[in-house]
Amino acid sequence: MNSLFIFLPPSFCHKVMPITSPVCVRPVGQEEFAQIDYVVMRHAFDSQNELGRLCDEIIYRNDLAARLEAAGLGPVRKEVPVTAAHRGFAKTYRLDLIAADAAIYELKTEVRLAPEHDAQLLNYLCLQGAHHGKLINFRPAHVESKFLNSSLTAQARRAVAVDSQRWRGTDPASEALRATLLDLLEDWGGFLELRLYMEALTYFLGGEEEVARMVELRRESVPLGNQRFHLLSEDTAFRLTALTEGAGHYERQLDSLLRHSPLRTLHWINLAGHRVQFVTLKK
């Protein structure tokens, strides 16, 4: 099997990795996090009780931060920037609230918490190298919350096995796609949100206007309309996923999509935890 193993040492407080933040979240165990969280949640309930449940997220964030500072749980930092950069590309996230430089909170005003909110917070934990965080939702009749943790260290996230057994990158654009993704994994590690890697790849391959194109799909001679693809050339597209299960079923769906398009090749890259697989599908 054509494979590669990437391993890079972890950084300290985001000073040498291309993931930077003005706040270094100090590592805490579950017991200390629980002690901080007890205070945070008491004031979150007080905030909703006084303000009601129809305010915007920024209102609850400012109120909760003020209450925590008054209670002596400082420093309390709001809208903390965390930037992932690679060569000329950079994307900045903003973490809603960090209490005592140890506990990360993502605040919501939604009907209910959803899996995408879990993924967002887990992305923030990985970016900050933190292990514990919590979602707080102020919209329901009673404050909804969910504790999340990550056991991934920076060292673990940067250990990735690469499977290129089924990769057929025979042109410069395809090889640039593969090389760029591997460079991103060396810089950032794995397990970050899929959109971050996709935005970076699109940037380095020419930008959204150049790469994202509408392609006509047909069933035999019947035109079905246009669908958006990310293209390396007029007849080659690429797709990035983060599937840890069901990859075989997904590949069959990609085959069907390719069959009904004028494209000849679809390069599929699947980031499956500690393993990244490069697959080339052809008609």
C-alpha cells in the first residue's frame, strides 16, 4: 500500500504552530472545569431569569461575562480570536467566551442544540488545544447546556496515516491538490472542521470563482439542471469529506454523480480521523 505517516511535535501555547490566539487556554482536569462550570451555569440561569429568553446571543454573552467578572471568576474573555494560517491563507474564528482562561463556552439562542453545534465547539477545542468546553443555549424555556470534551492532543492530531493506494493524480493540478492537503495537515493537524480545509484548498487552487463551477447533469439524453462542483479542470472535480463510517456507500453515490455528469474524473479525499485516504474515481 502506498502510504505515508506524518508526525510533528506539538507546539506550546500556539506560538510556533500556524494556529494562533492571544489567549493560551490553560489545561484543566474535569474536576476543576466542573468547579468553574458550577459558577458559570448558576449565572447563566440568573441571566435568563432576569432577561428572559428572547434576547440576542450578544446580550446574553455580555451579561454573563459581566456577572462572572463581578463574581471574581476572571479573567473573562469574549469573542476570542483564533486564526489558522497557511502561507497566504488565513481564517479567524471567534470563541464566544473563555472563563478563567481555562473553560471555553459557546453560547446559542436556538430552538434546540444540534450536532453542528457540537462540531463547532469541538473544532474550537482542537484549535485551542483545550480538552473541555460547554454549549449553553438560552432560547429554550430552561437554559439548555451540553458538556463536550476532546482527548486529542496537538501531537495526536498531527499523526496522520495517508493512504494513496487508489490515487491516480497524473496531472499537475491533481498533484497540487494532494500536496496542498498534506501541507495543511502538517501545519494544522487533523480533526478540524472540514470547511476550513476546503476553503484553504479552494484558495490555493485559484479561488472560489475559479474553482467552484456549475456542471450540467443528465440522465441519458434528459437534461436535469446544473449542480455545483469544485473543479481542477474542465473534466476533473474533487470532493473532500470527513467520514469515519459509510465510506463504501458514499463512494457508490459519487460514482452515480460522476456517471450523470460530463466529467471524466473525480478525486475524493476522505479525512477519517487519523487516516486520510486519496481515491480517484473515473468513468
